[in-house]
Amino acid sequence: MNVFFDNCTSPIFASTLHGFIHHDGHNAIHVRDLSGLPNGRHSKDMEWIDFLRRSNDEWMFVSGDGRVLRNPAERAALRSAGLHGFILAPAYQKTPMNQVASVLVWRWPEMLQITRLLAPPRCMRCRSTRGRGYARFQCKCCGFLHGERQSSGAKAQVRIAVNMAYVFNTGRLQAS
């Protein structure tokens, strides 16, 4: 699994996560370090989405820009690319970088589990829950919260699989 970090995230997040996951065969890459993009670090969202779509590798992306889901063209491109995405909540823009990096490392097993259990395309919002000591992932298509304190191991797999009865298809909730 390759993890792409866009320009709305710090390169520190990619390098920190990469240091944690590369021994398992995974990679985390910031847009500034990804060769092959037409405009390099200054590539627009549509360009990196198309680059990831054309790649033969398995990708997920992490972004701090929730607008990527509100722009109809970008939303359609994400759906057609078949990507898993994790959008950091706006509160993370004000959170110290070391804390955000620690949340990404801490939640990596859950991020990987979500990508294995749920068919793409799927976008999750990583919600900040300051003061509660944990972060949660909220599915943007059905609103289901993943990552509550009791969610671990096989119990979480069953809970996620059973409760995800919606498909991210046209931007609307649709029962499957």
C-alpha cells in the first residue's frame, strides 16, 4: 500500500509515517517527493488524482483539504480513480505537527484495516476529539464512526463490515 500526502499536509507527516510502515512493504510519499507528476509539487488535485489512477500500485491518500470532496469534478475523479482517502478535520490545521504525526502513526493499523475491508472508492474524515484521547474516522458516505475506544481486532472488523451498508456512488447516500 502506498500513501499519498497532498499539499494540504506537511511533508513531515509522510516521512514520519513512512518510517513506521516501510518495514512492512508500505510507502508514504508527499506530493513534493513524487516523481512523474506534470507540475511536481505544484500539481493540481486533478493531476495527482489522475496520476494515482494511472499507477499500477495500490494507493490511499491523506489530505487536509475537505474541498476535494465538495468540488464535483474532483469528487467524480476520485470515484473513478477508486481511491481510499482520509481527510484530516480542520482542527488538525491548528494542532501541533508532532501530535498530528502521532495520530497518523497510531491510527495506521485502522487505516489499513479500513482499506482492506471496504471497497473503494471510500473517503473517511479523521475527526479530532481533543480531550478524549483518541481520534475517529467518519465515513463521508454514510456517517458511520470508526475507531471508537472499543474498536480493536476482530470485533472492529465485524463491526465495520456489518455497519457499512452504504455505497459511495453518486455523492448521495444509497442503501446497498
